[in-house]
Amino acid sequence: MKLQSTICRGCAFFAMVLILFLSTSVIQAQSYSNNSTLSESPAASSGVNWLVGGRFGLSIGSGGGGSSAGLQIGPMAEVLFNKNIALGSELNINTQSGTPVEWAVYFKYYFDTSNPSIKLYGDGGMGLWFITGGPYIGLRFGGGAHFKVANNLYIPADLQLGPVFVTGGNFFYIAITTGIRYELP
């Protein structure tokens, strides 16, 4: 019972952080769009861009004496505050037993590279996992690269991994994915 109340408090904290992040992002986007002229995009006047897209790939879960592999698919969105710093959120659906669903928020840092068509990054954050038995908190760390294929269009290669704290033990996951990313002009 004590673990369930701790998980509930963790879920409430996670929800509050996400609500604050999203409301701040919306307020900033509205204020920037009100200050810009018709010939000037909100992103150009504010330095804030949005990146939207989806992911698809392989996910592997291990815990409780066994492992299982499945597919992962889901939408994502990021707020790029400058050329290096971004905050994002994802909703990932996995096909393993119990159909684990992850709702994640993360901080991403894009590294400076000499090749402008490749954007290398590292990221870290936390996720709320909906698996049979309740919502659980997980940590995520990873990185990858975005490969530019057209103006504002990228194909990512991404690796994410981390523990998920479930009742009676831990679960560890690895996701190797690709997808598509579009930077809104």
C-alpha cells in the first residue's frame, strides 16, 4: 500500500510538471505570435521552433526473469529554444505483452557539428508507463542523430534506455527507433 501511494504521488508530480511545461509553451507561443508581423514567422521572432513527428522501431523489455521484444510506435513534439536546447514529449505504444504505453517528457541537447545536415543529440527525462497493474514511473536516457533529407525534414536514428520502477521489482527497456521529424517554419 505504501508503494502505491508513493507511485500515486510520483504520478501526480509528473502530471503537474507536464501541465506546467505545456501551458508555459502554449503561452510563449501565443505571446510570440501576437508580437510578430504577418511577414515574420513566430519562430523567427522568438527563437523558438517546434519539431513534430513520429517514431517507429524495436523495443525490448527485460525484467522479472524474462525478456520480450516488440514494436514501438508513437507521436512526438519538441520545443526548440535555440539551436542546442529542446524540451519534448512522446507517447509511445509498445506491442509486448500487456501493451506497455509510455508518456515521456525529456530534455534534449543538440551538439554542434561541422556537418549541418546531421544533428547529434543526447537526452534524458522521465516517463509515465501504463502497464498491466498500474501506472509506473520510469527514467530514460539516450541519444542519436537527425539526418536532414529536405528543408525542415529529418529522419532520426535514436536509442533510448532506462529502468521502469514497477511493483515488486524493476523493468528495464531499450528502444531502437527511427521515424520522421518536421521542424515547423
